[in-house]
Amino acid sequence: MSEYHVASFIAYTYPDEQAQVMSRLSELSSCDIHGDDGKGRIIVTLESESQRGIVDGFEQITNVAGVLNLSPVYHEYCDETN
């Protein structure tokens, strides 16, 4: 069965570390940055062919130096029947 998952999150960091954290996040192949507020909040998404891939990406992001918290916003799952 073919699956597709997309999930969005807000990554929190200290405002003075935001540029460095965004640079580190951009190095992760599974993570896309969609915006920030300049106050320490960064909007990111993960895409994967499995739920495990989303979990792995979540763990990678939380292990990035400077990420204080990662809050889920949205998750969508589609299979070949959707």
C-alpha cells in the first residue's frame, strides 16, 4: 500500500538564535521551512511515505541545537484509495 504523510509544526527557539537554528534546519533533508516571525517561531513541514518517517523527522528537528520545543499543528495521511 502506498502512503503519503505531511505534517506541519512550529519550532520554538530564542529570537537571538533563530537565524542559526533556521540554517541548521535547512540542512535536514526531510524538513522544509515555510516562514518565521522573527521572534523565535519557525514554521516547518515534514513529508514522508510513512508515519515512522514523520516521527523520525520530528526527532531530528527536536535534536537540532537551539530548538526549545516543537509543537504539532497539522498532520494529513493519504493512501492509494484517497
